[in-house]
Amino acid sequence: MKTFGVWEAAAEAGGEYVLGVKDTGTSACYMIFGKLMPGQEGSLIKPGRGHEELLLCQGGELVVSGAFEGVLRAGEAFHVVGEAECFLRNPGDVEAVYVVAGGHSGDGH
């Protein structure tokens, strides 16, 4: 079993790390691990043409704006497809952690 240190990689990359083809050797799927500090905003969630993503709030709380509007709490997730854009903001006073699982959808690439 090969493991990937995404927590450390995200810290080194400024808060977000994409675990994808350069790590796994396959472009069939990818995972994004991200952290937002208290009050931080601006993380863009946009799968792109031919992709779908599931975003899970792992810890803290996230305010979502754009194609979807609302508050995502720890343990809650949502699904976004294609060119839809969402922005994340951490309204809390603790670090917010999120995980995005993505892959190709049936409408081309």
C-alpha cells in the first residue's frame, strides 16, 4: 500500500494539495485536500468540463457561495458538476478542513 502525506503537502503548498496523476499515475480520479484558516476566503471549487466533484467538510465550518449557497458543517458534503463555480470561506475561529473527490463524468472531457 502506498500512502500520500496530503496534510504535509497542503501545508507546504499554502493550504491546498491536489493528489492526482503525478502521484498516482492515473488520471481517472483525483483528490484535493485543503485547509482554510479562520476568516480565510477565496478557495474556488470548479470541476471543469467533463468532471464531477464531491466536497466534504472534514472539520470546522465552510460558507459556500456561487452556484450553491449555504453553510457546510463538519461531516456534510455536496456534489458539483462541470463548469459550476463555488467559493469557500471559513467564517469560524478554528481551521476548516475540506476534501474534494473528483473524477470524469459521462459527458466527455
